[in-house]
Amino acid sequence: MSHEARRIRLIMELRSQGITDTRVLSAIERVPREIFVPASFQDQAYENIALPIESGQTISQPLVVAAMTEALELGPNMKVLEIGTGSGYQASVLSHLCRRVYTIERHRALMEGAEKRFAELKLRNIVTRVGDGTKGWSEAAPFERIIVTAAGRAVPQALLDQLSVGGIMIIPVAVEGRDQELVKIKRTADGYTQDAFMPVRFVPLIPDRADEASRG
């Protein structure tokens, strides 16, 4: 079966699992997931599963990418901050749905690979940075939308501060044991509301200082 046929099959599967936003489905259909996975996993590029990538990270399950993207309620003129670029797949999907994507990755090798893919796909509305995602991107704030693709036990205050009033953040949060859940945070004039909507499994959200300590 060709990549194109597998891609269509995946879109049909996402529809059957409750993804209804046609703009999100169209964006996923336009992004060739096979270029974001290692060569040894090419035959699984359009399976609805997470796959390993470099630096001990993963490319998320397409259903999770679709659900997080749909929950952002994106508009075409919005500015989005992504924490955890990884292979660049999620940022590429977002790039078809908003005005500009700012994406941060702590592993330089991963970012270099993602930047090559953005160039190959001619995605010119993605801005990149290597650094500590828990600190956000203060120079470009506020953001109408923030998406985080790594899980911690608390939502970083810097990200809450950089979310605009009326904005939405989607972030996985660790709960009891090893469980995690996706949380949708909305900022209002009076504060924040928070609702969990999906169990997930993401890599840890690690600030730079913890990363440096682990190397010592």
C-alpha cells in the first residue's frame, strides 16, 4: 500500500475516533508523516501509534496530535507557541492552521532535523529556538495558543503568564502514579479555567537546570 493510501486510511480512522474538525484533518492529510520518522519505521508512518525518534524522544500518535490540535480551536491569524519540537511533525500540522508557530526544543540535534524538514516542506511561518521550554518565549509573548508536548506535574508559571487573555493552552499533566492526562486551560479576565479531556503518555517536561544536574 502506498503512503498516500495509508494516509487516507489514517484520516478515516481519525474520523471514526471522534476527530470532526475538517481543517485539522486536512492539515494532517497535507503533512507527509513518513519524513518525520526514522527509516526503519517507514512502513509504520501512517499507523495510529507513537514511534521512537532521535534523542530518546517520540513522535506522538496521530490521534493525540489531532485531538490536541482540535482542542486548540485555532484561527488562521493566531500566533502559537509549541513546547517540544521533536521531529517537527506537530509544528508542521499547526503551520497549516495559524499565522505563525514559535517552537522550542531542548535537544539541538532534534531541532536541526526539524528545521531541515520545515525547509523541505517550504513551511516559512515556523520560528525555532533551542532552549528551555518551561520558560516559554517571552520576547514573542503573549500567545493566543500554547501547546506542550511533554508532561510535568505542574503547569509552568511562565507559560501561564505568556498566554493571552482569551487564550487556550493544551498540556499533558502527570497525575497519580505514571498516569498523565491532557488538560485544556483557558485564560479569562479573572484567572484560568482547567479541564482534563484525554489520558496520554508523553516524555517528561524537564527544565534546563534539571537537565544539567543529570549530566553531572
